[in-house]
Amino acid sequence: MEIKITVDESIDGVEVAITGNDIEQMTAIAKQLQNKKVETNKLVVKTGDGIQVVTQSDILFVESFGNELSLTCNNKQTLVTRKTLKQFLAGDTAQLFVQISKSMAINMNALTRMESAFSGNYYAFLTDQTRVTVSRRFIKDILTRLEGSTADEVF
């Protein structure tokens, strides 16, 4: 299979043409493209002060306190909204964030390293040197998300 990408400034949006001689393979590719959800990198956060638009990659971690969700950004800004962690992770953020405890999720792109802690837990260090505790219950989820990792690897 050969993939060729051509940039045409005269076309608005994206146009995809699939050519070949294997109709089954071309149909499978077309179905995958149709089912692919367009990813958005912006997140609209309704706070007590109004509405904030935040780039998802700017969020380091989120922490839940009942029905309130605290989003900590890489510029040390903290936004508080009325949402549960479950609701947050069920949205468009599921690709970028992984749950690390009952009440916290981190941005996988902000993860720089992990260290063993006590009782089977781990410490996760983020790009701004923030250290958060990863519950042993959620270690497998993180290892699954990290490319090529297995549960037996030591960080």
C-alpha cells in the first residue's frame, strides 16, 4: 500500500481519494476514515466567572472534588467547573487524559517519568515538576497507554 498526500490550497477542507485494485481493502479504509472522529484540541470550561476556552494540551491534570472539577494548566492557572471526573473522561478528552486515582487524571503528554512509591503505588512527574500519586489500581491503564510498555517494566 502506498500513501500519497497532496496539498491543494484551492480546496476548502479536506478531500480524500482512495485508488487501487483491491475493492475490499479500499472499502475498509473508507469505513475507517468515515468512523474517525475529528479531534478538537480546544476545551470549553464553564466557570463561576464565565466561560474559558483552553487548549487540551495546556491542561496538566484534573482533580475531582465531588461534582466540582479542578483543571490545573501549565501556566499554574486553575479552573474550577461543575463536572465529574467521569463526565470529563467520557468526552473528547479520553484520548489525551488517563485516570490515575479515584479523583484524578493526568495529561499523558505532560508525563515525564514515574517512580515506585510505597504499597505498590507510583509517583508520576509532570512537565512542570509536579508530583502526583498514581494508585496501583490504575497502573495497568497507564502502562497500556504508553507505547510498548508492559506491566513487568520498571521505570
